[in-house]
Amino acid sequence: MRSILSRSALLAMLVALSLPVAAQKVKIENQGEASVGAEAQALTAEAVEKAVGKAPDGKSQVVFFRSAKSPGESITVNENTEARVELDPGMYYVVATTPGAHAYATDGGNFDLETDTGKTYYVQVIRNQAGRAQLRASSADKFQRAAR
């Protein structure tokens, strides 16, 4: 009987000692996955930057894009009430602009964007469920996926 209790006690101690280690290991693996995801996003942004170019010296740039699967006719993007570009599905347009506040719009509403020198901003042009055009802040990753 004594040896059974000893084994049970030993097993309980081993399980108790291994739990904090297992929890710590999971945390480290999750941090690793986050790091891999961040690295993949950085590589995507770098590859996309090669395709669209860098912002000119002293400027910022905005990349307007539509998914190749986006339904409907061309969408006009305005800046301060002036037509800037008409985008068909699967197209993009790069605007080099002065850093600062900018007001863009479509027939579906306004989109304000504050830009910084040397940075590239991505804006997805979509149609909502009612069929009206909208502008949404986006990323290089989504820009790359929209071309598929």
C-alpha cells in the first residue's frame, strides 16, 4: 500500500511541476507565431513597395486600389471635390502628395487621411451592400491579395 501512495504522490508532483513549464512553452510559441506574422507582413510591404515605388523625397503617397473581384462600374475618387482617378476592378492608382491632411471622397462618403513624409498609405475602394462606393484604410498585405 505504501508503494502505491508513493507512486501517486510522485506522479502528482511531476504533473504539478510540468504544468508551469507547459504554460510557459505555449506562451513562447505564440510569441514566435506573432513574430513570423510580423516578418511576413514586412516582407509583403517591401515587395509591394518595389512594385508601386517609394514616396518621392519630401512627399507621402497614397495607393488607391480595387479588388479584381469588386463588382460594378468604375468608381471615381475625388480629392477636395476634384476627380482624382476612376478605378475599374483590379486597378490601382498611386498619388504622390504633400504630407498633411487630405480629404478624399466617393459618391458613398468622405474619407479623411493624415499623411507623413516618406510613408505609403493604402486605401481600398469598395462597393458596400447598397452598391455605393466607399474608401477604407487598408494595408500592403490587402493590396497584394486584392490583385488575385
